[in-house]
Amino acid sequence: MPIQTTCIGAYPKPEYITTGNWAEAERQDNGESRAFTYTNDRADDVPNELLDQATAEALQDQIDCGIDIPTDGEQRRENYIHYHCRHLLGMDFKNLTEKVHRNGAAVAPLPTIRDRIQPRGDHFLDRDFHIAQRSCQQPVKITVPGPLTIMDTTANVYYGDERKLAFDLADALNFEIRALAQAGCKYIQVDEPLFARKVQQALDYGVECLDRCFDGLPDDVVRVMHMCCGYPGHLDDENYLKANPGSYFKLARAIDQTSVNQVSMEDAHCLNDLSLLEKYKDTSIILGVVTVASSNIESTEDIAQRLTRAMNHIDKSKLLAGPDCGLIMLGRKLAMKKLHHLCEAAHSV
């Protein structure tokens, strides 16, 4: 069997979708931080038929490239975090709070936590899944932002205990994740890029919260988690602040002991010491083999060689290939070229 391929989450949006993607930024005078543009644009402001069309087109693009496990492309989301936060009680989207986040890599006015976090009571991702799944035969993966990542991309003025906040978020996410599984979604991914940036926080309670997110799921649901070094302010920016790739080594054992079945990690932008893969005894690896913030198109041969080297450290049955992260910054043509090469390489190894 060839190596399976998947995408991570976001896919470029067509021009007729006006919701933001939070990937646009302005360089600050000191050249070190980024000012991300927060948008109040929402999927609610776009006709449902256009959102359905964009979702179907994103899925078809991935399938045309050869992706085995596509995502819905997050076409209904202004960004992958705040879309979910709008469905949580305790979040204030009217009175924003400016905050430096991503370990100083960004500053933005952010939604503010002003009360206890709870689900609103009405599920929404099961609807998103049904709309996406009816567009294709392949199983569609749906993504959910993790507790630590939500905490980093919101401002908290209510909780005095970050651990308590993290677990309340995990419980609220689990409410939605269970509904996704009940709707028939077989691939559910929790995005925690902050694990790589805040390793101690991840080890102290983030990993336990990750398990809480997946609590109660049936055995046939594949539990996926994603961590990466984050997006730059603009395409081909080589100087943005990144997480230390050594973070992956510090996190491997703890993550391998969770209920997670697949771990997605960045490898194209920041090449890892592939002995890292040996630390995962039970968990499959989605190896990022194409960059998501560089216009350089990796050759099929280079990708195949990287996957072959990875198989010196992990059994082929436990290796999947994907992009480093979501493809939102690349634009459709560039994203599809990279995905074509990714799939050609993975299916040839």
C-alpha cells in the first residue's frame, strides 16, 4: 500500500468568500513582531449556498491532487480558532482586548474571556461535516482548535487559574467533538500549535486536556492532533519567530502515551532529526513534507527521498504525508501544485 496522504486544515478561499482568514499581517517597525489583522467578518454574512460551494470546491481540489483524507478546507471559518470560540459562552467578541501572543510573534485585539467557558448548547460542526461529506466519497477530516491554542489567541480577564480555563475549554470542545463522532466523522483533529511554543504548559496540563477533548469517542474514530511552528506574517518571510524544533523531542513521550492515534508535525519548514520518529511507539506520524509559507515548490523526488529517510525510523504503516500546516497562505494554484507533488511522492514510495 502507498503512504496515505492528508491535509491539515485550512485551504485557500475563492474570491467570492469574503470572510477573513487571519493570515494577513503588517510588519512592525522593529521587524520582530507582527500585527495580525483581526476581522469581524463571519460565515454568517455569506450565503450558505456559496459556503457549500466553496467547501465542495476545496474538497474536489484536494481529491484531484490525490489526497486520501481531505479536510473541509475550513471555508466557513474567518480563522481556525475564533470560528469555534463564537459558539462558546463566556467569550466577548464585541469588546476586544489587545494582546501580544505567539511568544511575542504577534499582537492583535482579541476576543475576551469574561465568564466561565461553556458550550452554547447547539452543535455546529456536525452540520459542517455533513455538508462536506456529501460532496465526496473519501472520509472528510474536521479540525478543532485545542485549549492551549484558544487560550493564546484570546484574552482572559475572568480565570485566575489557567489550568482551570484549559479544562473548561477541553470539556466544551469535547461536547462538540462527541457530536462530530456521532454524526459519522471518522477523522477528528485537535490543533495545538502552541504545544511547540509552550512546552512546559503542554506537559503540565495541555496533554491531559488533549485526552479530555477526545474523551468518550468510539474506537473507530481516528484521533488526530497537529502541532507546528506557526505562520509568518507573509509568504516567503524567512525571519519570523519560530518555535524550537527541539520542542518535538520534549513532547514526544507524553503525546505517545495519550489516546491520540496520529500526530501531525512540521518537517518541511524546519527539518527534524528523524530519530524523533522512533520515540513514537504507538502513534502514527503525519509528516509535513511541503512548506505552507514558501512559494518554492518541492519536487516529487525530494519529497520521496524525505519519506524514504523517514521510513528508516518508523514503519511505513505508521507514516502519513501531509503539508506542514494549513495551505491558506499559498493561493489555490500554488497549493495544488504542492499537493500534486506530495501525492505523487507518497504514492510512489
